Amino acid sequence: MGSMTRLLLLLLWAGVTVSTAVDLQKRIYLGHKCKDDERQYHVKLIVNDGTHNFLCGGSLISNRWILTAAHCEEKIMTPYLGVHSGQGQVTPGKIKSNKIYKKWKLIKRSKEHDIMLLELDNPSGIKPVDLPTTKECKDRKKILSFQIAGFMNRTLDSQNEIVDHVSDTLQCADMEAMDCKKYLKCIKKEQPDFHKKYSFQHLLCGQSSEASSTPGDSGGGVVHNEKIYGVISFGRFRPRCVHYNAYMDVCKYLKWIKKTAGLK
């Protein structure tokens, strides 16, 4: 398990290294075990670059479609369904050939957004998470908190050293909803090149004094009132700047998601 964890830490988007301020693959830190009746739609996505396996998350938004982060794409992607305790037997699924969709917008050049849809070969039979309505999206600034989830965990050993490992159970954490303006301002100050290249994306932000997402949780759902409002994407800055987590704002991509997945 230790070697797998080390490999997970290597999967950072856009060549950003672990030692820099921006850390993009995230895992749940200081979370708690999700309740058995929560997150049955959560997908454990094992991806392979031809040499190594890496871990991501995802959410079933219908019986055939998985919503996840675009930077989780690799040559081989295997979604595992029914991974949360209480769901029953874990079932490896299969992505439909050539059914990988990413969001991008042409402004002088293609700009990729860190959000992706994967279509399964066969229906999952698992109840999906609901998307918010247009009205709920308009009112989302009134939402005070979100829940994030993932299978990575961080603990302290007997010498108080940090140990990263893949949890046997899905970990959940509550995050306070925050305005992203301070986060984007911080990126511009600390990482101007990164800000110039990626700040066009639509973000949703949250923070917690007790928990965070960290490597391995990318692609997991950011949920409020049993509806998915975000996809885990960017991490928080360390050691300077604001301690926010940034997610892809599902509401800003709602039309694209529904059109691509054929949802009403």
C-alpha cells in the first residue's frame, strides 16, 4: 500500500510538483467515515498511464454517466461501482470506447476545463446523485456548507509523522462555503503563470479548520442536500495564502453536462 500511495502523490496535473504551492490531486484529510446510507453513487476510479496506477473519485449522475475531473484522464480508466460500505459487492465497470468528454472553450486557443464525463458500457443499477435545478443553482450563494468525500486518508503514526494511505472506507468531510475571489487573488499573487493559464475556469470554494481534500480524491463530488454542486479539482495553497479548497462549479457547466449525458 505504501508504494501505491507514493505513486498517487506523483499524479499532479500540468506538471506541478509536490514541493510547489499548488497541489492539484487531493485526498480527504481529517475526515470521518461516511454513513452507510450516504454516497452510494461514489465511484473509485483507478487510472493507469501505461506504467503506474493512480486513484481518482467520481460520481454517478445517471445509470450510465460518471462526472469526474478532466485531469484524471489516462490511457486506461477502470471505474469501480458500489465501493461504499452498505452498497454490496464492488463491481468493476467499463468505460464505453471513445466516450470521454471534456469541457473546453475556444478563445484564440482551446482552454480545457477540469471537468469530464465518462459513459459506462452498461447501466450501473445504482441510484445516481441528483444535479441541482436551474433555480437551485441561482440560489447556491445562500448555501453555507458542502460535503466532500474520497478514499485517501492522512493520519499520524506513533512518532507523530504524517502517513498517507488508501482508506478501507469512504471518508467524508464538511466544508464551509467561501467566496472564491480571495482564492483567485491569492493564486494571481503566488502563482501568476498558473493564474493566467487556468483562472478562466468556473470555481466553487470551501474551507475547514479540521479537514481538507488531498491527493487521490480528485473528481469526487461536492454535495449539498444530496445534490452535486462541485467536482474536487484544485487543492489549497501551502504554506502561504488562503487555506481554501477549490472545486469545479457544476452549476456553471450544467447545460453542457445535461446536453452531453442526454439528461433533462
